[in-house]
Amino acid sequence: MVHTFPGRFNGKVVAITGGASGMGAAMVARYVAEGAKVLVADMCAEDKGQAQAALYPKGSVYFHRVDISDAAQATSVVTETIKQFGDIDIVHNNASAVVWGPVDEMEPSQWDRCFKVGIDAPFYITRAVVPHFKKKKAGSIISTISTAGLTGDKGFACYCAVKAALANLTRAMAGDYAPYGIRVNAVAPGWTDTAMAAALKATPEIREMVASSTPLHRPGTPEELAAVMMFLASEDASFVTGAGKSKSVIHGLIRLGSHPLRNQLNPT
């Protein structure tokens, strides 16, 4: 069972990209339960975003509909957070665009969008938030990478490339910004039981494949991932920076080689 720590984030302001569903939504719930105010940046429908915000105490969650593949809109994640809550303490680069298939089966537009969402947006968001963090001599940037970005898996080359780039960006920024009291980390989830994943593993064969490819023989839950993120964002991790590549925080594992669902998703 995952436990919350009420009050741990009292007075903190958080921005989360891709926060309207799955792992992002679990982070929103956990942050609010522990006292933070949260801006959810997502390109889902406005009514869905507002419905999510309405689940929480008034004034604790603000939904910002945004397409972070656009540089100006990505930057607005920071400016809108400060506008709504007066400050910003923690940024989660959680959004990603998944394109299945090898490079020769991919359209250039798909490749471009995958990189714009997965690596360009964190660049623009970081560029916008770091000046605020430098003034405070504090701040935390946390990115959701993937075991696929650390090992490489056939069947989704673009996603692997983006997550590898984000892992290396994390390490580089950790060194750049440590002198300013800014911590930069990443978490590499393995198989996590989101709504999309649940639909994909609907058959017994796929469920068995997922179980056999993870050490604990089950997928992780979004709530378990959120618990790892909360630790990195909290003062409990005040001496942790640069986790995300050779010294990674890995949430579950997928064995080296093909992603367990690659053939089911893109049969050859």
C-alpha cells in the first residue's frame, strides 16, 4: 500500500505536463493530498480537464489546456503557473508522444512531434523556469523517462531516442544547476498499469508476457510511480540530483530486448 504524507508539500506550487491521466493524474492526486497547489498542463479536452480540477478543493488545481509541442505554449506552462499561484517550486516533465514502429515505417511528422513533446518542451520549460529557481536558490525539475530510454527496445525507436535524450539532458542540467540549489532528476518507469496499458494487456497471453518480463511479475501502478516522484520532489531527497541515467531511479524493469508487447502492437 502506498501511504501519503499530509503537509509534506504545504506551500509548494507544482506544474505537471501530461497531468490529466495515467501517471500524471496520480501525481496530481498525491501532491494535493500532501498540501501542494498544482497546475495541470495537458492537451485533453477542456471539459475533461475542468472535471479533473473539480475533484479537488477549490483553488488547489488549475487546468491549463496546452499543446507543448509548440514552443510558446510550452513556455506558458511556467508563466501560467506563476500567474495562477504566484510562484513555482517543482516542475514535472511527464508528457510524451509515443510512435510505434521502426524508423522506416515512421512519417517525418511523427518523428518531429515525438521530439517536440518529449525533448523540446522540457528545454523550453526549463529555460523559462530556471531564472525563477535561481532567484530562490531552490527548485526541482523531475522528468519521466523510461527503461526503454536506458536500454533501447525494438519497435518504438523514436520513443527510445527521446527518452535517452531526456535522460542525458537530466544529467547535464543537474551539473549545470546544482550550484544554484536546483535539483534535476528523472524516473525511468517500467511497465505501469495505466488505462492504455490495461487495454493492451486485455488477453491472457499479453498479461503473462508482461508478468514474465518484470522482476515482481506484475506491472507497477501509477500510485507507486507517484510515490517515487514525491520522494524526489521532497526535502527527503534534498541531496539527490542527477538521477536518471547511469545512476537511475528505475520504477520496475523490462528486460533488455524487445518490448513485450511490440509484436502485438505492430505485428510483422
